[in-house]
Amino acid sequence: MSSHAVQIVSIGSEEDDYSFNLDEDALNSIISKCPPKMKVATISCVGAFRTGKSAFLSWTLRFLRETSISSSSSVRSSNNGDGEWWKRGGKLSEGEKFDWRGGSERHTQGIWMWSEHFIRRGANGEKVCVILVDTQGLFDNETTMSLTASIFGLSTLLSSVSIYNVSKLIGEDSLQHLALFSEFAKAALNSDNSEKQITRPFQRITFLVRDWQNFTIEEPSSDEDFNSMEEEMDDYIKGVIAARDAKDLKDTREQIAACFDKIDAYLLTHPGLAVAKKTFDGDPDKVDSTFFNLLDRFLKRTFNQELEPKRIHNKHLTASELFEYVKAFAEVFSS
Ligand code: GDP
Ligand code: MG
């Protein structure tokens, strides 16, 4: 069967509209195929509905298939270098669409994992098994606060990098959501006294800002141009999370800093008007090239230069070790 998104956490059951359900068999169907001794890196995407998360994940799938050492599906894993990987294969196919239809319906709320894993080389040269995760129903006004916090919490706990997708800028509301939900998850974890107390439970959060309009250079054409754009990104995130005097702004920032080991941001430009249309058919020729060039740099950083396995209590985990943690965490959120 070709690869596809698998729902591992769903919301609601026949008895309880608001239950939080981990599907252990579904999760195990993916975990059990990972090489048993290899460390695992889980990259998840969180953020509001219709901010381009699925589109990002679909291009990411193409990147991973085109540039990984191998993948668990036999689909086009070519590993033939970089080049313009986004053009290979033409339009995005069904098997690359990470929930292309969008998820406004209730039963799609929860956490989804791509059935196929990818073997890559991590930052320290070791092979790492990469898994992709999508979330549905965060900040959509349909999901209760406590369920939102649980979905956010579990997806963040299982991730080595949580990509927080936002449109146009990192607003105070996005920061407040992040602070609130990460505090909630941290408190839930630490309410369980049998576990070792986790002081800073989450590994890394990367704000992925879409449709960024404020780069000094508008038509980059060289590596130096892109390097200087990345310097602007670092300056931007430093400014966003820099200490503030006002108490509420200060509290938000301190809460976030207390939960994550690393916070950074990457800014993508608008992909072009064709993409924003409902009729967009996944044709890379219709996407702006600066968008792809930035995306390419972001993906290489995330899945090559800075790829680190999932770490809990200072130990890198294999997929089956991660599975045990996820079961324990899910118990905390469903009780
Ligand atoms: P999701 O609900 O967050 O998964 O969003 P989707 O990926 O389904 O995208 C929602 C809509 O925005 C679709 O019509 C996409 O074609 C479009 N879209 C995708 N990426 C971008 C982007 O970077 N900028 C803009 N403005 N639109 C995008
Ligand atoms: Mg989506």
C-alpha cells in the first residue's frame, strides 16, 4: 500500500465527545518498521487551520524522498543529490499530499503520522530515522482548551522539532498560545509523581513564518543574499523573544523559555498567487522560486545540518523507546 497519513490520536468516542484517544496499534504499525537500534527524530507541524501546514508537509515529503539515504516505501527514493528536488516528479501526486483536503471535520482532529519513515544522516554523522507528524484542530474554535493543550502537548513531547506554523508574523497571540499550552503540558506531566520530574520537557520549537514581507533583499540571487536574509531571521526572533518590561509580555516569554531547550524561527516568502488559489494543483512551476530556495535551505538545516534525534532526560531515543514514552504521556493527557 502506498504511504499515507495515519491518525494516531483522535478526539471523541461513542461514550465521550471529548475523550483523548491514542491508537497504539496505528502508532505501532509505523514504529515497528523503524530500524530497531537507530535513533529516531520526529518533526511535527502545529498551528492554526489553513495556514499552509499541509502544503509545507507535502513539499517536505518530496524533499525527504528525493534526498534521503532510503525510505520505508519504495516510491522514488532516488538519493540523486539536491538540485531542484521540488521539480522532480512534476505536480504533487496523491501519495505526497499530507491531508491536502484540510481538516475542518471533527473526526480529523488529533495527531497524524506519515506511514513512511526516512533514513538520513544527522548532525553528528550518525544515521537517524525521521518521522513526520501533523496536527489537526489546534486553535480552530471547535476544540476545547484542554483538548487543544493535550494535542499540542503530546505532539510537542514526541517531537525533536515542533514547527509552529504562523501566517505573516509571530504575533503576541501565538506566543500566548504557546506559553499557555506548554505550561499546561508541563504541569500535566509533573502531576504524575511516579515519573522523574521533567523540568524542561520540550526540545526545540521553530516558528515557521509564512508570507513574510519584510526582507531587505526582495530578489535574492546569491548565497550571500540568502545568508543575509537568514541573519535577518535570527534578528527577528531575538527581537520577538527579547525580555520585556510589561509583566504579561514578560511572563509569556519566561514561560516559553522555561519549556523549550531551543527557540528559533525561519521566514518564508509568499509562494505566489497561484498557490493561494483553491484550484492550486501542486504544480511546482507555478510556485515562486524564492519560496523554494528558502524552503530548500530550511529543510537542509532541519533534516541535515541540525538534525538531532528525540532526546528525553538527556538521552537520545530509538523509535521503540519513544513509543513507550508516548504511551505514558498519552495516559497523562487522557486521564
Ligand atoms: P493547513 O490547514 O494549515 O494544513 O493549510 P493548507 O496547507 O491546507 O493550505 C491552505 C490554503 O493555503 C491552500 O489553498 C494552500 O494552497 C494555500 N497555501 C499553502 N501554502 C501557502 C503559503 O505559504 N502562503 C499562502 N498565502 N497560501 C498558502
Ligand atoms: Mg492541514
